[in-house]
Amino acid sequence: MKLFSSNKNKNYPGFSFMEMMIVIAIIGILSTISVISFNKIRGLAIINASADEVFSAIKMAKGYALQGKMPDTSSSVCGVGSICGYGFMFTSATQYEVFYYYNCPGGNLGPLNCSAPTTATKVTIDTQDLKTGVTLGSPLPLTSTNSTIYFNIPWGTVVSTPYRNYRLDYNGMKKRVTVDTNGLIQEL
């Protein structure tokens, strides 16, 4: 009579330790790849959304100029006056605004001079911030001369502004919004 039986060749159901370690390593590698891909897709979505917002703001300024949109004159300094056109500009590396130039007839500004909008009063319509982490990469250093686009009424053409190229940066990713001298706006 045998009390203990030694059956070394008996197969037990299940996985060996080595098989389990290989499966865990494969899952870890696939998880790492998916997290990296997810972060890249998320970054692309953020920078694309910011470029879309900048593009839309510039289109809004041009659209207002083409429509000849006139704001409520009761909020203006002189009550009556004339709008020369609408514009877009970056006020900082993370903020932009849409505005118009308002010129009061007579007064200390003199006669209406839409060819020189710097003599008129700038009125901000809307100010927006770029998405968190997105910054303006070019043009730098930021000045009102190199960051402003101005569209005249009623044609919506760019007034005395050369080709504009705004580059937005986010974690090494770049997106461009351009405006040519004819007022064509593109997102590249």
C-alpha cells in the first residue's frame, strides 16, 4: 500500500508563470503605445481647435467689414460717427481680439480718414484666450504692427498690411493661420 504517490508527469490545467509574465509584458507595451497615441491625438485636437478659433475670429472681422456692419452708436464716444473697418490682432502670446476703428466726425480727430485708421478710436468687440498651453509662436516679438490685420468696409480687403502668418505652438506641434494681401484666410 502506497501512502504517497509521486506522479511527476501529471499535467495540471492553467498557465505557467513564464506565460503569464509574457502576456503582462505585451499588455504593458500595448498600453504604453496607446497612451502615447492618445496624448498625440489630444494635442492635435487642442492645437486644431485653437487654429479654428483664430481662423473664425479673422473670418468674423472680415465678414463684418463685407457686411458694413454698424454697431450701436449709443455706446460710442461721440454718438455718431463712421466705422472704417474691422480688425483682428493678438494682444499677447495667448490672447487675441476682434475690433473696429470708430472715427468721430470733426472733433479732435479731424475729418474722417479711413486710409489712416490709427487716427481713429479702437473699440474692442471680442477678446478671447487660446486653449491652455497653446501660444503664438510667430510673429514675435509681438507688436501692433506685426500682429494686426485690418479689413476695410465695404470690400473686406486688407488695408496696408502685408501677408500675415500666425504660427500656433503646442507641445512641439505647430499650426498656421495665414492671411494674404487680398484677404484670403487659410488654415495650414
